Amino acid sequence: MCRTWLQFLALLGGFAVPGVLRVGGMEVFMSNEVEAVNGTEVRLKCTFKSKHPVSHSSVTVSWNFRPLGQGAEESVFYYQEMAYPPTEGRFKGHAVWSGDILRQDASISLQDIPFTFNGTYTCQVRNLPDVHGINGEVTLRVVHKVSVSEIGILAVAIGGAIAIVLVVLGIFVVFKYRKLNRHANTDLELLGRELQERELNARVLEERELNARDKKEWKDPTVC
């Protein structure tokens, strides 16, 4: 009853002085569809834009629910200067305020959601004298398990691409290291062979000198 009177007074205030207050159009922004797992919490985001200054006393927010099948529209939440969560019905103990009026956020959260919460949620925001505008709507689908979203697919694709790049980079580094190591080993082998050849040449030269000296001594008997 209190919420009904508050809504009536809010609308009455917008029309009480026609021609004096400038009535603008509210803009409400919401997602088209939200998916949540049964028994978890989901935030129904609703932001708005008004041509007039926003304050706690000037803004009223009404959330309503319409089942996916046949069924009457139900009140989910009401806000004016303070939050008025439902005191009866299916949303009692489930709907909580999670918005910030001064930041033009009229969002609510639904806790421990059952499958009976499947349906369309309407967010109606009024900021006196802005009492006209299109309401925002979002469809909530309560499921057993969250399906893979486009963002998830994109994240997997990006992660896979990064992984492939890292693997290719790792292969390149290993190949480069092995190539450098192979060149280093080759250089060491060539240096070793060159030293061996020099040592061998030195020995051959030394033996030739000794042989030449022995021949000279044998031909010259005066050499003692």
C-alpha cells in the first residue's frame, strides 16, 4: 500500500503543474538477455540517463516481472529515497538493491534464484520532472549450467593463439640454441685440429733438423 501511494505521488508531482515543469524523456539502458545458473546470484543491471539533476529524492525505480509463459505481472522491487524490497510473493528474500542513484544506476540483484524466476524483468525509472520514457527490459534464463558465451569462445581462441605463439617461439629458441651450440662445437673441433696439425708439423720439422745434423756429423769426421 505504501509503495502504491509513493508511485501515485511521484506521478502526480510530474503532472500537477502543467506548462510550468519541463517534461523530458528518460533513457534506460539494459542488456537484452541474461543467463544464470540455478541457485546462484545474478545482477540485473539497469542504468539511466536524465536531462535533469539526479538526487535520491527525485528518482523512483520500479522493477516488475512477467513470466515467460502465461501469468500476471508481479512487482519485484521499488526504490524512492530508500529501498523497498518485496514483503510477499516469489521474490521475497531474493531481491536486493545493488544500484547507486547518484551514479544513475538502478540495478538489483536476485539471490538463490530458482527456475521460477525465468521471465522478463522491466526496469522503470522516473526522475521528476522526467516522468516519460521507454522502460528497460531484460530476459532472465535460469539454467542448470551456463552455456559457452561468445566472450568465452573469444577468450579460448585468444588463449589458444597465445599458446601457439609461445610454442613456436619456444621451438625457435631451442633451434637457435642448438644451432649456436653446434657452431661452437664445430669451432672447437677445428681449433683442436689446427693445434694438432701445428704440433705435428713442429715435430716433423724438428725430426728433419735432427736427421740433417746427424748426416752432417757423419760426413765430417773432424766434428767431435
